[in-house]
Amino acid sequence: KFLFTLLLFKAACVTGYWVNVCEDGFDSPNECCDETNMKDHEYWIQADTSNFKDQWRLCDDYDGSVVTFESRKEYTCIMKWVNKVKGKFGPFFIGIHNEETEFMKNLFQWYRPARKADEPMVEQTDLTFTAWAPDSPKGTGDCVVVQVGDADPRSGLWTDAKCSDNQAVICERDLGTKEPGPE
């Protein structure tokens, strides 16, 4: 009975659903993501806000992670999709994190979960592209947020933020994941 109540509470706290952006995100299949690794992923916009650690756990609960981007093409496509379905949205966390030591401020890396048993818990990889806002990073936060909106002059640009801030998130996972997640 307790487990059932806990599951109902968890389901009530999440919103949205998983979308294969390549097939279902636009008016025609592959409109945005032709020849990218996105074909093997699905994405979920979680509008409820929480800190980075809690958002990371939420994505992980559904066998996903806070969204990371292997290419500028994937990034541009996801930002275009979020703007299409949400309009003005954000700020929201993306899976970039920096070193928490003072002498390494502003050295940001992709922060991906390791899914294989023989890998470290988190894999950190160098950024292959950036989309920093002109005044960022400021060195004031260890996480990165972005917002989108047609009239927003900072739409699609990254800014550093405190990981303790409450923000929305986009989760990402591999297609065919057994955990159904929110519907």
C-alpha cells in the first residue's frame, strides 16, 4: 500500500511525456535531425522546477539523464523543438557542469551518466561546441541553463547558474528504454 501511494505521488509530480523528436517532433519525420544520433534518443520536457541534483535523479528514475548534446545540430534541433511545443520556456538545466574547485571555475564539461557497469558513475567530456551568452560564463554557478523564445534576445544561449537554483529540465534517454516514464 505504501509503495502504491509513493508511485501515485511520484506520477502526480511529473508532467510531460517522452518524444522521439526525429519522428514525432515536427510536421514531417526527420525535418530537423537528418543524419544525427538523435534518431536513437527521445526527449522529455519537465516544466516542474527543482535543483540540478533532484532533476538529475528524476531523469535517472526513467533511465534517462539531463540532456547533453553530441553536436551543434542536435542542440539546434532540440532548441527548435522546445520553442515549437512550449514557445517561451526556461530557463532549464542542460547537462553541463563545471569543476567545483575555485581554480577551475568556468571549465565546463558535458556531464553524462555512465550506463555500463564497468564505467565510472559519471563521464565528463569536453565541449565540442559552445553557445554562451555574451556575458557568460560569469563564474557564479557550476551548472548551465538555457531558455528559448522567439522574442527572447538570449534564446538558445547558455548562462551559468547555481546548481541549487530551482529550474526546469529536459531529459534524454535511449529509444527502447523499458521504464515507460511519465505519460
